[in-house]
Amino acid sequence: MGIDIRQDDLSSPEVQSLIAEHLSGMHSNTPPGQVHALNLERLRAPGVTFWTAWLDGALCGCGALKELDSLSGEVKSMRTRAAFLRRGVGQAILDEIVRTAHQRGYTRLLLETGSGPAFAAAHALYQRNAFEWSGPFGEYAATDFNLFMAKALI
């Protein structure tokens, strides 16, 4: 059985626990004031689509797409639970995000991520999927910690 990607409304305690896990991980690996992860309320905002990944009935990861404008979106809240690392969860979620962005007519996807060893696997995933290093966008400011990537969807 493959990984099942579902659009999710964040209402179940299990999914809320995953978001809490994600936020805790971001705070433990990110300098104070530099965490840009979305909490439950912000993940439920208009313009944000959230997905969960399931494998054999177990919640194994999540990801979101935030609309920035009519032509661009931002990858948000990518998380794979530790027990499911290196099993294609992140790739399956990213594939759904990219597919949805294409369907919406976006011409680019952007993301902000951290630096350091805790973020190396994420960097590798994005680079394998044609994301390239770029500069800050939107309301983000460049710091010594955060990094930015972009993918053209032409």
C-alpha cells in the first residue's frame, strides 16, 4: 500500500498533535524569533491548503501550500514523523503541493527554511525537486539562519 495524501481540516487530535510536534521541532532547531512555522490557526486561514500523509493507517507527515498571489505559492509546514523518515513521505507531500500549484496556474513556488544539520534533509529534498537557492520574498528578511528557495513552474 502506498502513501495516501489527504487534504485535511486539522480537526483531529492526531493531526493537531503532529502540528504541535512540528512547532516544537522548529523551536528546538531555530534561534528565538526566527521560527516562521504556521500554528493551527494560521494553517486554517483562507489561502492555505493543508495535507496529511498516511501509511498503513498511520499519520506519517504533513505539508501545506500558502497562496502568496495569483501566480505564486509558498511551501509550508513540511514534516515527516521520525518513524517514517526515508520512506518517501516528504516526496509524496511535495508532489501533491507541486501538482496543486500547477492546477492553480502558479508560475513559481517559494519557501523559507533554516540552516544547519537539522535542515539538511529538507534542503536535499527541495534540490532534488528543482528548487534553487534564492533571496527573501514577501515579509521575510534575510538573517544568518534562514535560507530561501524557489522553483519555476513553467
